[in-house]
Amino acid sequence: MNQFLSDLVKKYLPEKHGATASYIPELAKADPDQFAIAVVTCDGKVYQAGNTDHKFTLQSASKPFVYGMALEEHGREFMRSRVGVEPSGEAFNSIVELERHTHRPYNPMINSGAIAVSSFIKDSKNIKRLDRVLGLFSDYTGHAVTVDEAVFLSEKKTAHRNRSIAHLLRHFEIIGDDIEESLDLYFKQCSILVNTTDLATMAATLANGGVQPNSKKVLVKKDHVPDILSLMFTCGMYDSAGEWAYTVGLPAKSGVSGGLLTVVPGKMGIATYSPLIDQQGHSVRGVHAVRDLVTHFNLNMFAN
Ligand code: GLU
């Protein structure tokens, strides 16, 4: 496997299509030549190639996990009453993202849904909401995580679109009055730093029914894992979710910093990082590499 992953890195490193995300100015500074790939199996074996130590921010790769946290806390019924489960067919940051009659965001993988989900994570008796989210990702990765303050501030300063979405959510009473605080939490969860192996470990936890492969801690109830994975499958790749389903056949989630996580249920988590992204916001090299890996090892859910 390690050899196969190294060959993938060699094969796709010369691929120069795509561009670093520029609507968050700090992300535009990423080194376009970074490329890493990691596989973590449900029993914790790690295979990797490229610079897997290089850190990047989670961005939208955070969304399935915070959705899982909100599900654990509020239950499926409440979550479904506030956030839908339909693919929107729109871009990740579309403002036309609310269902016509219910005004719910279409799903928790697009920005409108994810901002609503973050607003449902509140301070607990002793722990601030941000520390709870940091704790969640520390549990998933197996080590303490931090926020990249420069990326956070860069997004906060330029987030006119996400801010307008949040106000629309407030208008329709999907979220409460703590609009700026909820946006801050959302921007901070997006700015959490991980490396490619961390991201694969997070994916492996979902592949493993919610149990972190190394610590064996239950991070999300087994019952809620299919809720998360089905949404990643239908909505995780935004307006190319259909193309991804057709060619890869696995739940996945991308982030505009260039991270991509893919879950092979019952088997492994796959993660790639490379910051050149396509028009839909997915890492160009990552999509190529995962497609090759899935084809080579026959991992498509529907082929098994
Ligand atoms: N923080 C980014 C935003 O809200 C996340 C988008 C993404 O990674 O797809 O625009």
C-alpha cells in the first residue's frame, strides 16, 4: 500500500490545474506543491506518502464531525426539524440554500446548514462552546488541536456571504440571536489545524462505527454514523456529489484549503491534502488520487 500511495503522489504532483482558494486571502498563500495522502484502517494501521506532517485548516472537512456532535446532543428529530437532508445542487456558499417552504438549509454539508449546526453547539456548564469543539477534534485526531488565528481572522474579515446567510437563517428563526458568536465558532472550527494523517484517522473513526481506532473511544454513537455518512455521500462534494457518487461510490467531504476525506465503511479512512482546488472547491490532485486508489483496490461501496 505505501508503494501504491507513493506512486500516486509521483503521478499527480505534476498536475497543476486548479488554484488555491482566494476568497479567504490567507488560504491563497498555501504552497501549491504540497501533496500528501494517508490511509488509516479501522484497526489503526497507517499507510502514507508525501508530506503528511504538513498542517492545513479543516475548512468544510469539519462539517460532518460537528454535525455528529450536534446530533448526539440534540437528537435526530430536532436536527431534522432545523436542517434538511437533501442535496442542494448548488455551490457550497450559495445563498439560495434554504428550502422553499420550511426555510431549513438543504443539508448540513453546505455553509448554510453548517452555520446552523454550529449555532446549536452551546457552552456546557463548565466548558465554552469553542473548547467543546476543540475537544471533539482532539478526540478524533488523538492529540490537542489549535485554531490557525490568521486563517480565522482572514475568513471573519471577508465573510460577507456567510454573514448574509447567517442573517437569513436568523430571519427564518432557524438560529437564534447569537449570530456573530455562532459565525465565530463556525470560522474557528473551519480554521482548526490538522495534518493528512489526522484527517485519515478522523475518516477511519467514521468507517469504524464512531470508535476512534487508537483510543477506542466512542466519538459518535453507532446509530448516528449512517446519518453522517449518508449526508457525506449525497451532499459532501457539493454540486459534484453526483459525479463523485458515480465514479467513486463512497461518502466524502472536501474543504477549500485542499483537504479531502473519504470513508470506506468497515474498512478505512482515506485523506489527501493538496491546496489547488477546482471550481467546485475540491482538491484537484486529491480527487484524482482517491479515484485511482478506490478503483485499484475495488473499494466502491456499490461494487462490493
Ligand atoms: N470556511 C469555508 C467557508 O465557509 C469553508 C468552505 C469549504 O471548505 O468548502 O466558505
